[in-house]
Amino acid sequence: HVYARAKVVPDLMVSRGEEAYRTARILGDPTIEFLAAAGVALALLDFGDVAGAERWLSNAAAAAASAPAPIRARQLELWRGMARAAAGDAEGLRRHLEEAVAMATRQGQAAARCEALARLALEAARLGARSGDEELLDLAERSARQAGEIARLLPGHAPWPAQAQAAISQVALARGDLEGAAMAGGAAMQILQDALHEDMNLEILLPASRGIFAGGPPEAQAAVRAWLQLQLGRIAQGTLDEDIRVRWLRGPVGRELVELAGSLEEAGMRDPEAGPATNDQATEQDPIDRQLLQLLTEGSTNAEMGAALGMDGDTVAQRLAMLLSRLGASNRAEATSLAFRGLAR
């Protein structure tokens, strides 16, 4: 479950978490029960299922109540703040995340305070940028600066300073400071690179990428876009459950990743054995197949494709089957992966 969340394997990060939770209850292990329930909740936030996430946070709270500990109380405040932020509830975001900061301060835990401040900065910046709330943007900037100051005194390579820089990038972008957004976005990515972090860290990399796209040099933008397309392809092909793949691509994280990775035209898609496509070849492509491939990467069902293209379900299924055959893909997930990786033309 932890691996699936870190590497973004959408079907496993839900199913393995549920399995771990059930097994922990049978074994009477409140620690695993608590962490598994919270992990499922955070996974569901990636899908945009705030109500489901809050139900699983209630399960985590019940497990914590059976074995109280200060760290669990603080973690619950963090996660509840994230859920409220996902729901667009600025007051709830502040209430829970500021309480997490206060709890860490009372407990004298510098690392925990840095973690809570970085999370407060990241969530306040995201919601503030989306809603145009200048008060939230100010809170995000202050919290990010404080987190950065504490992080310099801590050992190890936690992701919190990168989270703080990603938050600063979002704030700068919301205020129209494109150069500042690009600088902070680049700093966030550099922190992860220097620490040799191998997890996806999309909560950091997506806002950092947006900042680089807004004001970074063309070569940096191209490198970031290529990386995003590669990761999208890996996620799509690694998600075996078709319904889960569609849900994740349509959720807030998947939707932003698709948007930032760019359109199929920007990806320069081509047959890997045919060499680079010429302009003449590109114009000869069947526009219906191009639209089908685009809709496939957006997680559309056959019925939705048919509605968009004016076809019945059988015709869509036949066209898709021929398209997959031409691409050499064995299923929709593999075809989506090829598209995201820039290999389908």
C-alpha cells in the first residue's frame, strides 16, 4: 500500500490499503489499522472523492482512539486539513492545519512543526491560487518561509523544504510573478534531485512544473514536459483496473498531470519503428483516430467517446480495436501509455 502510493499505482493504492486495514482489524493491530485507513483516505483525495476520504479518516480516528498517542492526534489534524482543502473549505483547512502546527510546537518537535508548516503552505497556496484568496496566499507564503528556516536546521532529506518551495511557486504564479514562480519551482525540483528522492511526489512536482512552464527557459520546460509524459505513460500502463484508471485520470491529480503533460500534438507522437513523422505524414493521419486517442488519454468511456464523435457504441469499439492493433497495443491502458510517452502516431 505504501509503495503503491509513493509510486502512484492508483488501483493498488486503494485496494491494498483496504486489505491492510481489514487484516489489521482482525489481528488487533491499531497502528497498521490507523495508517492503512489514513492511506486509503489520502488515495481517495487523489481521485477527488472527498466524502469517501472523510469516511476513511473517521476509521483512522477510531483506531487512534483505541490507542491514543500525540503523533496520531497530530497526523489526524494534518490529514483532516488536507481533506478540507480538497473540499474547498478554507476555514476548515486553517483550523486543522494550524492546530497541527500548534500541537507540534507544544510538543517541542521541530521536525513535526516543519512538516505541518510545509503542509499548511502547500494546501493554502493551492486553494488560495484557485479561489483568488489573498489572505490564504499570505498564509501560504509565511508558512513556507518558516518551514524553510526550520528545515535548514534539520538532518536528513525530508521533502518539506521542497513542499515549501512548491507553495512559494504557486503563490508567485497567482500574483503574476512568473520569474519568481519559475525560480521557486526549479528550487523545489532541485531539492528533490539533490536528495535522490525516487518517489513521485506529485504534490510537489505538479505545482513546481506549472511555475517552470510559466516563466522558465524553453529547455527546462521541454525537459519537465518530457518527464511528465513519461510518468503519465507509466501510471496509465501500470493501472490494470480500467475503471480505476479512468477515475484517477479524471481526478484532480490525474487531470492536472494530463493538462501539464500537454496535448498529443505537443507530445510529438509517432510510431517508434517508423522514425520521426514528417509534416506530410502528420496531415495524413485519420482525424477520428486522433480524436479517439485524445479521448482515451482523458479517460473517456466508449459511450462518452461516441457522444463526442457522433458514433454508436459498436462503431467506437470497432475503431478502438483497429487503433490498438495499429499501435501494437494489447489493451487501452497500453495504448494510453504509448500516447503519453509520445510513441503513438
